[in-house]
Amino acid sequence: MNHFFFTLFLILILNPFLLKANDNVTLQLSWFNQFQFAGYYIAKEKGFYKDEGLDVNIKPFEFGLDIPQGVSDGKYDFAVGRETLILEKTNNKNIVTLYALFQNSPLILISTKESNINSIKDFNGKRIMTTIDDASEVSLKSMIISQKVQLKNLKFINHTHNINDLIDKKTDVISAYTSKAPYFLQKKGVDYNTFSPSNYGFDMYSDFLYTSKTKLEKQKELVERFRNASLKGWEYAYANIEEAVDLILEKYNTQNLTREELIFEGKELRKLSFYNTEILGNIDLSKLQRIYDLYNVMGLVKNNINVKDFVYINNSLLNHLKNEFKRLSEYKELPYLYFFIGLFTLLIIVIIYKNIVLYKVTHKLKNNEEKLLQMNKELKDLSEKDFLTKIYNRRYFETIAKESISLAKREGKNVSILLIDLDNFKKINDTYGHQVGDYVLCAVADLMMEHKRKSDVICRYGGEEFAILLPNTSLSGAKKYSENLREVIANEKLKIDNLSIRVTASMGLTICKPSDDIYSALDRADEGMYIAKKNGKNQLNIFN
């Protein structure tokens, strides 16, 4: 038995032939020094990198750096990436991620209890301090939309990154990090609410460790050494948070953070690192695919990729054992029987473990497939359809209209565009309230859908305006269609509770010319609609 353990020790620990002393590598941080990078500080200062034959230069963050491009070009050997790193991959960056430290992004929204903003639905009409157009906050955007709150109903203001603006009521809601802002609010005795995307199904990976695909292909063994030493540093940092904080205070406290602040950050980040997993740095391909699909639906993916090409799967153990078998078999003095028994046992354990993991992953992928398809459909609807009326929104309409006009030009066919505005709609809102107004919009949308042809595209263009794209339709055919639709709307009694409401519509119709783009055609239809209203409403005007 002693020979057995001696053999295992030689195989897994003593490895002088593989280690290369004094390999100089650089690690570029994604933000200023704080506990967010404690594992890397620990790996350097505790000698974990040195034990792997690495001399690591940890490069501080600076504004204006294009870090993913620097890694792709070989300027930096390794870097820490934000939750949007996969978008850099879609932008033709030559990068591959080694692990995801945070299984859930720390990015959240916060309101004070005093504001009575207790749910996302309470956001309507409120001031939101966040960079909502930034791709890095797409999880916040998705969370808000999923709760049927329209972004146009929110008042977005520029982010100052000062939590006191929330306390001083300069904003109603603020985006922040779970590892930072709550500490200051608790310290000031401010009660608060948090709104985390993960509670609504939008849990995003963050703080990827990544390198270039080129470096991985040329120096795979060095990359694995750096990855393993870094994870060891994080394991130590999370197990010894106060010791890690003391190290930061001594050597890396360029932001003059307090000890209590860093300890709070460390404990919060540890929760994020082990969110729904016991494996540090774990990347679930099915979850990564869901994140990629979310970015894709939001229109942020520049070039389609296979998410498997973004992740390095560490399968080095079997290769390592093969190399050890070859090397150690040369030592004649080793007891071969124990050596073969030990090596065979390890190989069997590894194979069984890999099969178990593969089975679990496959089973999980099958179980999540239907859920993923449903989520993709819902996200597609969110991006293409109007929340209230369930017909297409303006953005999708303009996209389809551009394609239809281009096709019509190539094939010499006609395309007509009809703009519709409900007459006196403000009076309905003022008299009966917005709930009745919303019902009227939905009822009119339903009427249009009932009378559309298969090729027609109908959208809510904004407010009480609708637009209809009529492909392969001449001006005379479009006129007949439009007049019929106008009469249908005018003759319909819309009933809600004890009310019976009639509405009419003013319409502007135009046919696309060879020189048109979508916007020039829409401008003419809009001018026709304006003339129809000016001439008494409830009529069609053809403007060419």
C-alpha cells in the first residue's frame, strides 16, 4: 500500500519534467484594485504562481484600454473579463475563456424603502440612474421588460456612480453592485430594496479569466498552470477572507478602501462564486448558450458563434497520466505491479467520473431544451412585438419594411404603406381613463389582424398610430383595402363593461417609388394622414 501511494505521489505531485521555471506572463485587471481580484493577489504573494514556474505581472486597470483586443493581439497573456466578454468573441476577437469566477453577476437595481418602490412594476414614471443602453446591463433591461414595464415609461438619468444620489433622492432607483452599494447603505442606516436579474431568470456569468486562442494552442500547458494556480489562489482567498483583505490593505489598496468594506465585498463575492454550484469557476454550456441567445435576441451579437468555441474545457488529466506513464515506466527500479495497479485505478476513476459528468450535463441539457426554447420565444416576442397590443412594434416593422422595399425594387413589384391614427383618442383617455384607452387600442389592433392578408405586416407605430405594410399591392388595391378597413373600424362598437365606444381613423396611404427608402415612404404616408385629419378626420388621403 505504501508503494501505491508513493506511486500516486510521483504521478500527481512530483513533476519536474513539465514545470518550466521563470515563465513571464501578464494578467490585466478589468477594474481598480479591490477584493474582486484577491485570488490573483494571493496566488502571486503566496507563491502559487511561483510553484507552477510562473512569474506573473499583475497589470492595474486604466481607463481607455481595449483589453479584449489586447489579449487577442497578444499584448496581454491573460485578463479578467466582464459579463459581456462573449460579445467580444462575436466581434471576431481571438479569445477563449478559462473559467467564470462569478456564477451570477453582482449587477442589481436598488431603491430605498422610503420611496415605496417595492416591485419592478413600481418603476413606472420613476427616475432610474443606470447606463441602460450599455450591453453590460442587458440583464437589467431584460428583467424590467419581463415584468411588463416599458422602458419608455422610465426616466433614465446619467450614472454618477455615487450611492449618495439615491439617499439624497436625486434618483429613485440606481444600478449598483451587491458587493459595494449595500455596504454603504447599511452603514448609513438606510433601508433598501434590491432587484436582482437572477431572481427573474437572467443570471449572467461574470469575471471570466481568459486568454487568446493562439496562446492556448501554442502554450496549452502554461495556460493550464496559470489557470490552476489562479483557482488555488481564489480557494485560499475565500477560505481566508480577512487574511486576503490584510494583503490588499498592505500592497494593493490603491483606492484607499477600508478593511470592513473589503471584508463585506469578499463575503458577497464568495456567494456569487458559489451560486448554484460547488465548483469554483464552473461554466455550464447550457447556461452560457442561454446568455448568448439573450444577447442575440437583444440585437447585440455581431457575428454568430458556437459557444463551445468560447470555452476551454480542461481535459488535461488523462493526457497528463499518459505522459507520466511513459516517463515513469523508464525507471527500472519502480515496482511495476504497484505502478500499473495505481495507474489503472486512477484511469478507471477518471473515466467513470467523466462519464458521470457527461451524463449529468446531457440530462440537464435535455431537460432545459424546452425551457430554453420557450424563453427564446418570449425574448423574441419582447424584441419584436408591442407589449400592449401584441402586434409587431415599430422597430420590427421598419426592419421588415426595409427588406420588403429592397425585394420589390429587385423584382419590379409594388409595395404600399398605410399609416393610421385613431381620431380623438386623447378625449377617450381623458373621459374614460387610460385603462379604457388601452382596451380601445387592443380592440382596434385585433380588428386589423382579423382583416389582414397573409402577406401584410401590421404594427403599432407609436401611441394611437398604426402602420400596415402591403407587399405586392398596387395603389388601387391598397386604396380599396384601406377604405374597407376604415369602414370596419368606424362601424365597430367597442364594448367594455357598460360602455359602448365607437372610434374612427384618419389614414395616409402611399406607394413606394424606385428611389424610396423606408423613411421617405413613411414621411409621405404621414403627410397624407395629417391631411386626412386636417380635412375632417375619418377619411383616407393618398399622398404621392
